[in-house]
Amino acid sequence: MRGTDQEARYAAWASLPAMFFEQAGRYARRPLVAARHQGRYVSKTWREVAAEVSDLARGLRGAGIERGDRVVLASESRPEFLIADLAIMTAGAITVPAYTTNTIQDHQHVIENSGARAVIVSTRALAEKIVPAAQNAAGCQMVIAIESLRREQESGLKVLDWGRVMAEGAAGETARSHAPPADVAGWIAALGRRDTACIIYTSGTGGAPKGVMLSHGAMLANCYSAYRLLYGLGLGRERFLSFLPLSHSYEHTAGQFLPLSIGAEIYYAEGVETLGADMIAARPTIITAVPRLYEVLRRRILAGVERQSPSRRRLFERTLELGLRAHENPGGFTFGERLTNAALGALVRRKVAARFGGRLKAFVSGGAPLSYDVAAFF
């Protein structure tokens, strides 16, 4: 990927859906998203995801969602979040991601404050909180359930099945490709960089959740800035591991739209508790996370070292010592120290790297300050 070509694309894209469908045409047969199914990662290609985004966008329009409408999206990190997010925007509407940890009151506030007409929810467990909120919120007309709800959860509310909405959006389409149908292409062409793409709410820890309106242009500008920072790594066929809440602006941008903008794959972790196994299975090249995760990972590694023999502990400590010196004063090694540092790279660092899948180019930290000691450790 030549830098000048990619920079020109960022400048030319008028909206996030325009970016996505152009990339889908470029990488049609490549895998885009992957999630665990019966213990192993199963992927979908760019073409498959593009077809589902088109189908859902048409299904949303058919269900009554119009340009400028707000749609709340309550889902954990999974491929359906990306598909729903892009379909809402493709239909000309505005995504309102909701935290999976929200209370009923939080959800009701977000629905009413944003003026949402519809809610998309992933699981029965999440529906326990957001469906009552939708029932009580003024102006909310429907819930679209990715996984079927229990009968009692549907009481007093128009509930639509995700698969049915998507199937109705696909009606009459005989050929499935990365290119959007003519009506969908028209909706995308009507979007501009100044149009609102999403409303991201705070978590509510500092009072009632507050929403920030983000335009397509703002999101693309953030992706471009991140691309400029990562370009020096030698970007190619990258793979991200997504596990932070996509309702947060950090993961929504760095874990979803940035990968789309550079043609990367996105693997979804099952959860924070399975992150170690997911890293080994997914073998990501870039991980974006908050400082807290790196603090926990460092503590776990050091705890594991403490359980090793004295000789292995000394090797690890020597590796850290020389690694820190190489970072702070690259030219300050004797010939013997250079040889030792290289040997420790094979004996120690390679084994630690294997715990993260063995292909990492970068850990990216954001959302809060990262301490120097933790950064230097990695």
C-alpha cells in the first residue's frame, strides 16, 4: 500500500459507507471479519459483509427508518455490530451505540436524548435492560433483535427479527456482490462529510450519559491521523483483535473504522477473560487497548516469571535490563552485550511474543495516560 495512494483515498471518501463499499470492491474475496464458532474462528469476506450491509440497510428503510433517524445499537463486539453500524449509516440514519453495561435508566435516557426511533439489540441478556427502556421511551417505535427474544420481552413493542429484516432487504436481488444495489448507492451518494455519522455517549459514570455528534468527516480524519502514525510500521495485510466496547469512541474508531480504511481484518475476542487464548488463535498484527490492559498483562507476565527457576528469572531480568538500555541508548552496548541481547531475543522475547500470537507489530495504547514503566516493559 503506497502512502500517497492511501492518503488520496482518505481525501476522496465522502462518508464511512462510501469508504467501506470502495474497500469492499478492492478486497472483495479477502476475509474481513472473524468470530468464534464452536471453538474456532470463522470468517466472512468483504463481499459477504458488503452484501449483508446492503440487505440490512434496505430492510431498515423498508421498516420505516429514514434519513437522519437515530438507531440505538446495543451489542457486544461481534461482526453483527459492524454490519448494523454500517447499515444504519448506509440507510442515511445515525448510529447511537449503547454500552452493554447500561442500566434501564441509562438506556432510556440515551434513547430519549438522542431521539431514537429504533433499537437493535444482540442478545436476550442485553434485551433485559434495553427493551423495557424502549417500551418506556417516547418516540421509539421498534426493536430489531439479532437473537430471538423471549415472548415476554416482546410485550407492548414492535419487535422485528434481524434475519427477517435482512431477508426482506434482499428480496428481488439475484446477484450478490460487493457493489451496493442502485437504491443503496443513491443513499450513499447523498451522504457528505458534514453529515452526522454517529452519536457517542459517555458511560454515565459522571452523571447522565452525554452524547457527542460525530460527522463522517471527523471519523475519517481520525482514521487518517491514525494511519499516518502506523504507516512507518510497513502496513500490509493487517489483522486487528477487537475486544474493547465498540460503544466507546476509541474502539469504534481504532478497532473498527481504522481497520476498514486500511483493508485490514478484524477478529473479535469472545471476552476479556478469554483474551489470552484469543490472541494466540487470532494472531493479530496490531492491538489497540487502554493502559489498564497493558498493566494487567505486565502483572501476569511478571507473576509467571516469579514461578520460574532462579536461572530463568535471571535471564528474564537481564532481558529487561538490556532491552531498556537498547531503547534509551541504542549505541551504548559493548560487542558482548550486543551478542547477549540478540541471544535473549531468541530465548526470552520470542516466547513472550508467542503469547500474543507471534505476529504483533504494535501495541497501541489510548484513552488514558500509559506509564513509562509499562510502555518500556513491552
